[in-house]
Amino acid sequence: MNNWFEVKVVYQGICPNTGNEKKIKESYLAFAVNFSDSETMVSKELEQIAKQGFKVDAIKRSNISDVLADGQSTGFWFRVKLKHMAIDDNSGKAKVANTYMLVEADSAKDVSKCVEQDTKDWLVDVEIVAITETSFVAILVQETFKSGDNV
């Protein structure tokens, strides 16, 4: 089963404003089988960028369950926390559940529209609790899933 992993890297790069060398920290989101695969995916992405090498600073499993991207936005990624009612499998009682999505959009207003459009066919009422801009540089998906599979 595949999961979303947040991978943080550090490398030496050239500051575009000053031309001086500086430490650059970046975050990537990878859809992979395990931690090793997510690290490999980010390593392949950084081979051309970080000529002097890089260090994977941290990898953690993400709570993001879905990624929405239209491919037309400027590349801002927003984390969206949704609240909805769910039935507890053990007790059968209704409880509040949270779902997290990642949405590519130009603004928080566009995020709201995109999420509302995506969740309109859900069988439960959904409330947007929070929209937060992330620092993800790129969203990476293993090659085996890029051929039209739904991630």
C-alpha cells in the first residue's frame, strides 16, 4: 500500500539575489511504498539541482489522504483540513473525523472552490476547518502510478 511521505532536504546552493552560496532547505511530498522509496524519488529529483550533494534531513508519513491539482495553477500548495461525521466501526456511534487534502491553487479562495467541487458528491457534509499554505517544492509520484492511476 502506498502512502504520502513528507521529505525535507538540505543542500548548498547559489542565492539568486546575491550570487552567494547558502544553505537551502526544501520540502517534498512523495507518494511511495515506503520511506526508502520516497528518499529515492527525492534523490532522483535533486541529482541535477544539488550538484555538491544534499542531505535528507527528515522523512515522515503524511496524514494527507488526497491531492488535487489542476495543472494550471502557479504551484502554490495548500493543506486543507476537512471535518465530517463518520461512524465508529466498533461502537456504531457517529463521531467527528478529520481528513487532510493537498490542493494546488493560486489562492485560498481558489482552494475553497476546488475542495467544494471535489467533495460535492460525498455522502457526508464536509466543512473546511483550515487552509494553510505549505512549503512543498514538488509533489512526486512513482512512475508506476503516473500512467493514469488514481492516487
